[in-house]
Amino acid sequence: MADRIEKAQAGSDLFQPVRLGPYQLANRIVMAPLTRSRAGEDGVPRPLMAEYYAQRASAGLIIAEGTNISPQGRGYALTPGLYEAAQVEGWRKVTEAVHARGGRIFPQLWHVGRVSHPSLQPGGALPVAPSAIRPEATSYTDAGFRPCVTPRALATAEIPEIVEQYRHATRNALVAGFDGVEIHAANGYLIEQFLRDSTNKRTDAYGGSRENRARLLLEVTEAVVGVCGGERVGIRLSPVSPVNGADLDSDPAGTYAYVVERLNAFGLAYIHIIEGATQGPREVPGGFDLQILRQSFKGLYIANNGYDLGLALEARRRNLADIISFGRLYIANPDLVERLRIGARLNVPDRATFFGGGAAGYTDYPVLTPAERDAA
């Protein structure tokens, strides 16, 4: 097995440059967005975050953690925002640190919808959603993880303001020095709540038919692309993930094929697909071949979920994905690209420090020593 991987490494383009939109990425390895809850209470990125991302700048592209587009969009304590000037300035320090190391970085624009708690909402209000259906999920609050509550269904007249918040956050992202943005339309958060018929029971223009349920996603995409151009925009989708209490759509193959086909009109840089259940099994139920999405999309296909070196090499050998994104491996391995390239051992992440805290379990994971590189 080790010999096969070594030979595949030698002949693989996983570690070679690739074009994504206007950028030449250093390799086909992406750091996936990872919520770590290290921002201030006001959503301002702290200096420690600049150090954290700069350590990982050897990735071809960093997709920074989910970033709230508004106070209402927040579902986890100590997560950053992109709706106020102080947050923009905090992010500018992050992007400057990453660019100084030769990296590229996008933020992931995020509205959690119903996956929140009143203690995180302005004035203690209920979280919002397409329909008033309580998710079987938890939200990370100042008091730890707490069960989500039954949300308030958004009025039709409120939806244009949410679209405008995505547009505003995109403008702020460019001011902060980001190279582009990723729209978070996955993992059971607001956009996906509208998309799936299991969580969207509306009877207005945003509910019912597949076309109506995809309306918010497409309106948000149009707004974001209008600010920075499709070549600097990606979108994350999770067609068959039940995470955050989001039951699957009754026809995921049909719904997500429709979405991807409509997204082609925007000239996006990539779609970022969670293959299988988020942080869970990679199996896709119901015979839905996710390669159909890749084949119908005109941009790059970024694959995510449970990838290790062997799976990544195989995906490139069989041309199943253009780029591979790694999540949890990046928590403990700031020099992941180098470790994968030479087949070095990987640090093991400390789950107790995933959310909140300071440098411990965040910026203190070691990089390879010269002796370890030589021994690999």
C-alpha cells in the first residue's frame, strides 16, 4: 500500500499548480472552512486568527471559517462577521498575513437560519427560517452547546433584505482584501433550509416547486456575483448530508442537478461538494451519482469529506475532482501540504480545543522538523 501511494504521489498533479478563476493556485489542496470560535464577542477577528491562517497559507486556497453576514445570521458564539467596519479591519490583518506567505483566501458567507439560539440573536429574538420547524441540532453558545429552538418563519418581505446582506458582506470581503468569496449553501443552514422540501413548507414564491425553493440561492448568487464577478465566487453544497437536523430533500438528485445547471449562468469559479454526510460516512444514499453534478458544472469541482492522501490521489488519478479540500486534517497540521507531499506522519487534533479558547489547539500544533522531513 505504501509503495502504491508513493508511486501515485510521484505521478500526481495534486501538488502542482491549478487555475481557479483569475488565480494560479500553488496546488490542488484547499483548506476547508472550519468554525473555531476564536473571534471576539463583537465578531471582530482577533490577531490570533491572522497567525492561524498564515500558518496554513501553503494550501492552494484557504476557505476561511463561516463568516456571519448579519447579527441575525449568527448561530455560534465567537464567530466572525463581515457586516461592520471593525470586522473588516480585523479580517484585513488576516488577509495581509496570508498574502505575505503567498497564499489565497476566500471567506465563507454564512447565515445559519434556524441553527441558532435566542441567546445569540439580537434582543433574544427567535432565529429565522423558511418555515417554523425546530431542528434536531445544537448551537454553540456562551454557555456551551444548547438545543436549537423552534424558529420564526421569515415573511416574504424580509427576504430581499437578507439578499442585500449577502451583497454587503461581499463588498466588505473585497475591502478586507479577500481574493473572492464562497457562498455557504450547505450543512442545513439558511440557504439549504430553503432549498430542501423537508425544511421548506412555504406557499409563497420561495416555496413549493423546486424552482421556487432554489430562488433564494439563485438570488444570493446573483447579488454576490454582481459585486465581485463569478470568477471569484464559489458555492458549497451538501446534497445528501443530514447534518444539523436537515432531512434530505425528497429528490436530492433532481433538486441539486437543477441548482448546478442554473448556477452555470453565473460563471462561478467552483462548486464545493460535501460527498456523503458531513463529518460522517462518504456513502451516497439512493444511487445518486455526485459525478453528475461535476459533469454538468462548467467550473471546477472541489471535493470534500473524509479525504486522506490515498483518497485524494485516487480522485485525481480517476479525474473525479479537480481540487480536494481537507477540513479536520488542517486543524492539527498547519503544514499539511508538505506532510502529504512527502508522506509524513500527521498530528492528531485535540477535540477539546475545537471551539473557543486561545492558542492551545489552535496555533500551537508543530510543523515538521528538518529531521522529520528527512525521515519521511
